[in-house]
Amino acid sequence: MPANPKYLTTSKWQRFAKISAAILGGYLVSVLFHLALAAWLDRATVLITASYTLFLLWAALMILGFLAKNGWKLWGLYLIIILICGVAIYIGQSLYPLTT
């Protein structure tokens, strides 16, 4: 059964924003979230479990990406989360450097 056309996105830019945010943005958020955890917690444990939890988080963010009404707002939210994770990684690496 095909989808009802009134629920589909008509703008090609919105469609591009949703698809790119779901695939690329969701992946970047997932990876940077796990790297931020690794900067603050035990690195080996986080990176081993990241092989499973990263895929689950990425899949959940992809689903949420396609449920969003506006792809550009979703990109904005993902960029804010990426910035927060980047700052957390920087502070974590400053406080707990890899080489001691």
C-alpha cells in the first residue's frame, strides 16, 4: 500500500535535509557521543561496547530524523549536540590525557 501523498515532503531541499541529517548527522552524533564517553570514562570499555551501542543509537537517530517535520531544524539540533560533544571531548582530554 503506497503512502498517502499529503503526508510526504514536497520540497526537494527538505527531503535532502532530512536524508542527510538522518544518515550523516545521526552517525556523527553517535560517534561523537561515544568519543565523549570515552574521554570521561574507561576508554577500552566504552570503545568495545561502542561497536554495538553506536549502531543502535545511529538507527534510533535515523528513525527520529525521518519523523522530523523540518530537516534544517534537525540539522541545527544535531550540530548543537555535536558541538556539546566536541567540547566534552576537549575538556575530557584536557583533564584525563591519554598519556600520563
